[in-house]
Amino acid sequence: MALPTRSTKARFLWAALAVVLLLTASVAMIFFGTNLAVLVVDAMNVFWGFVAGFADAIQVVFAAIGQALLIALAIGAFMDLVIATVYLAVSRRRAREA
């Protein structure tokens, strides 16, 4: 939702300026031999490099703390079961008393 800080006319003028600048940059890159698809592919390569590096880092962290994390998750799941059991027992007891 746009904040009403600028008039609609001003917003359209800013949008038109952005489109003109984008087209100018595209034409300049085409004249200097750069293809827009190359820029998109390069950006995707950078993103994929980040994702692959992050995945490697997560893999190292999980290898280092895997056993402790598994134990902590198991304890947490057991505590959830205990809490749910107690809650159900108390609510059923109160329902029978009512």
C-alpha cells in the first residue's frame, strides 16, 4: 500500500523516469556489447554460489553438533508429549467432574 506522501502524477513521473533510465542503460549495454541475459546469468551464478556456500557451512555445523542437536530435539519432543498428556488428563478429569 502506497503512502499518500506524493501525488499520483508525481508517482507516474517517477515511474516513467525509472523506465527511461532502465531503457537507456539497456541500450548502452547493447551498444557496448553486453547482453542482458549475460547479466542475469551472472547474477544467478552469484546467488547459486551463495546458496552452495551456505549449504556447505550448514553441513559443517550439523556435522559438528549433530548428536547434541538430535538429543535436544528428542528431549523436546518427549516434553511436548508429557505436556499434552497432562493437559488431556486434566481436561478430561474436569469434564467428568462437571
